[in-house]
Amino acid sequence: MDMGQLTSQITLMFVLMAVGLLINKLGFMHGQTATDLTNILLYVVSPCLIINAFEQRFSTSRLQALAWVMLGILITYGIMVIVTNLVFKRVADVNLRRIARFGSVYSNAGFMGVPLASALFGSTGVFFAVASLAGFNIFCWTHGIALFTPHQANDRHINWHQILLNPNIVAIAVGLIVFVSGIHLPSLLNQTITYISSINTPLSMIVIGNSLAAVKLNRHTLDHRLWGPLLLRNLLFPIIMLLILKLFGVQGVPLYTTVLMGACPVAGNVVLFTLQAHGDTSPAVTLMSLSTILCLVTIPLIFTLSNLL
């Protein structure tokens, strides 16, 4: 993979984030606006991007590669959950413990990974990125949300209704049907989906930049206990994912796309879930912000390693 192209795209993403930060400082985007735009991205733009990626000629080899990628992702998630339970078990602060566990496991794949995959590898990249989105949604809305609802920790009931009806999961199912069956969407519908998909990258980065504008990094907000989750999320877990995929023989765009999704910074859901649990969001916001800033260096490092192995 061309490292210059990767670095250029990541830099472009940060420039777009800077636009979002500027918009916030100028007072053009308020809390409710950011929330509305986030919902539009999650439940309208992202599903359109997924369906658009599946609008291509059926290939058995591509479908098999997607299956191997999905298996690698599920195994990686299992390892991450076990490791974080062990590593952060002794953290006395309950709020910090659940933030550390969640932040280490879940990456900002939807907001940052998909735009990068789309920019670098086009619709083929997004095609394989859907496996990461599926894994994220399955684990985030079971294990992830359980971290912030300790009273349900021993409850084995899983809200499959919430998972299966997530617009991104529905879009993956629709996309697979379109891909396998060879059905072509009506021209007008296809064009509409394409237009909506095109705003994903700039709008995602602007929303992330807007969220970073509220962060004040100083000695009071920087907790040394956050370096553990940062190390796991930005470096160790992406490397584990890379090794597992290599073991399965995954290579080329499927490998690069999946590693890219796994190397993304801490997911913004860590802040939302902390708010819902009535916890202190300062560590969550700081963790997400530092992870996002550090990924400018760590993502190219991960890809350098992937080229060496």
C-alpha cells in the first residue's frame, strides 16, 4: 500500500476536522445540531453508503474473502473483550473502568474508518468495511452497552430486536441480497443513494472536529490511567487483528480495509454511553480526543507493519 497516499488522506481528514472545530468556535453548530447531524450520519448516510458499495457484479471469491474477514473480526473482538476484562479489573473507579474497557475495544470505524476506506479503496473498500460495521454493532449493543448497565451484567437476555433493526445491519442485509442476486436498483434510487453517500466523508469529519472543540487538555484532564486504553486501542489491538487476518490468508484490499477500521481511534459512543449512565464524561472525552490525535501517527505505523509482515 502507498504510505504517501494513506498519510495524505489522514491529513485531509484532520483538515476537515479543523473545519468542524472552526465551525464550533464561530458558534455555527450547537449541541442539538451536532446530535441531529450524528443521527443523520448513523441512520441515513451510512446505510446508503453500505448499499451503494454492494451495487457491483457478484464474485464468489469476494464473498469468501468477506466471510474470512468477518471470522477474523469476531475472533479479534472476543480477544479484546477478554484482555480488557483482565487488564482493567483492578481499576477502582467504576466510571473510569468501564470507559477504559469500552474505549479499548471499540473504534470509531463508522465515522472515520469508512470515509478513509472509501477514499483509499473506493466501493471495494466500503464493501469489506461492512464486516467491521457488523461486528461493531453486534458487540457494541451487547457487551458494550452492558458495561454501562452493571445491574444487567448477569442478564443473559440480548436485545436482538435493537441489533437486527439497526439501519446499518438492515443495509448490510439488503446490500448482500443485491450483491448475491445481481439485482440492479432503479436508476433514480441508485443515483439518490449515491448522492447521499457522497456527503459521508466531509460531514463525518466535521462532526468529529466539532466534538473535539470542547476538549481542554491540561494536567487536570489528563489522567495517566488513560494511557493503557490508548496503547491497546491505537496499537496493540490493531496489531492483533492484523496477525489474525494474516493467519487466515487475507490480503490486499480486504486486509488493508479491515486493519484500517480496527486501527481507528476510540468510538464516540463511549461519551454517549457514559452520559446515559450518569457518569463523568471528562475521561471519555479526553480518551476519545487523544486517541483521535494520536491516530495521525499510529495508523501509518500499523500499515507500515502490515507491509513488512
